[in-house]
Amino acid sequence: VMTVREPLGVVGLITAWNFPMTTATSKLAPALVTGNTVVLKPASCAPLTCLKIGEYAKEVGFPDGVINVLSGPGSVVGEAIVTHKDVAKINFTGDSHVGKRIMYLASDFVKPVASELGGKNAFIVLDDANLNAAVEAGVYSAFFNSGQNCGSPSRFYIQEGIYDAFKEKFIAAAEKITVGDTMDPKTMMGPLAYMGARDNAEKMVEEALADGCKLLSGGYRPDTPETRNGAYMVPTILEVYDNSIHFMKEEIFAPVVGFYKVKTPEEAIELTNDNDYGLSASV
């Protein structure tokens, strides 16, 4: 038996908007170093970073046709890449619904697809945790990049013995986060990527409150001259009493978290696993 490793040919790379440089380069490097050419499609709402990568690739001497950057809507340009007979493989980062669509289209061609999709990530805090370390890790990971991270935790399962102390310290830390223009050195958290993302997050918070959750902190747009017309949202913390509600099941991709009190580690594990997503979790 002999295995021969050879380039696939043309690889289609479809990237996300939340970390446009990171997702593009993490796909480009392995595809190029193994001898493939690429068609790179950036997210429609954040194409400029990838277009600049294309300019730099030409400037440093990549031959024409090795790195091709093609922007446009996923429903048109993305699907054309996925279904093109000369594209041998797809690598996608983004929404789970889009990922399922890509897998469905690629299956007609028995075309391999590598995907990093969404998450509704759990953060478990048990009674014997280092309280300050848990709060620091939780606040940073939940609100880093305005919560626009597929690995951001938005479901916090906290054991009852540490619950009140964790909640108090977490809220105090979250309320110290300065929200504003990212060009201002004092800013700690910027806006969401676009107005629709903010509107969707606000709608999910409203639904959660209607489903019986309690608002512990946040839940509003910062009202300053620099923020009132932008896609801004302050860190928002909900107390949740029902793990089956929509907020605890679906990705929000915004600086919004839900706290749920558990009695035992076993209960925390059971509730964590009661979800369709499986991207990441923290203990």
C-alpha cells in the first residue's frame, strides 16, 4: 500500500467577519504551503481586510491566480464557489445554518468541507473555584471583542455555594468596562459589527425577559455622542431560571450572558450537554 500526498488543486476559503485577518490567514497558510491555489471569499460586511491581503500578496510576488479574493454575498458568490466543479475542497468559518447549507451543496459533488461553526458555550463555576480567577476569566472571555467570538461563553452554570459571591464580583467587573469608540485609548469594548447584530441581540434579551429571566446588569445602549448612533451595547447579564428557553439554546454573538444556579457538578454537566452546539466549554 502506498500513500501519495499531492495538492488538491483549487481550495475555496469562506471566512467570518469577526476576526477577518485571523480566519483568512489561518486558512491561507496551510492551503498554500501544501501547494494549492485558493479562492478566498470574505464576509460581505467585512471584505476590506481580505482585499488588502490580496493586494499585499501581489505586491510581494505571488504569481497571478494563486491567491484570488472574491467578495460578494454568500448566497451568490459563496454558493458558486462551493458548487464549482474545479474547486476541490471548502474551508468555512461562520454561522451553523450557513455551514449546513454548504455541506448540503458540497455533498452533490462528494466534496470535503472543513467547518468551524457556532457555539452556545458553557462556563461552569464550582464551589471550590478560585473566585477572583473565575470572575476575571469569565468577564474577559464573555466580553472580549464585544462577545463576537465563536468561543465566547454565554451560559454560566454556577454552583449555589459560590453563586452570590461570583455574581456580585462579575457584575461589578462588567460594569467597569468602558464602551465606546475603539480609536479612543480609554475604550475597553467597542461596538457590534453592524446594526443588525445589535438589533438581534436586543431582541433575544427582550425574549429572555419575557421568558422569565431577570436583568441583573446592562440591557441598554450607551447614550453618549459617540455611541448613540452606532451598534453599541453594554455588557448585559441575565439571571436564568429555565434552561430550555431560546436564549439558552441559541448563539447570540453579543456581550450578553445568562447565569443559572446549580446544586451539583453533575447538574451543571447535564445542563451543559442539553444543547445542540458543542464548540467549547470551560470549568
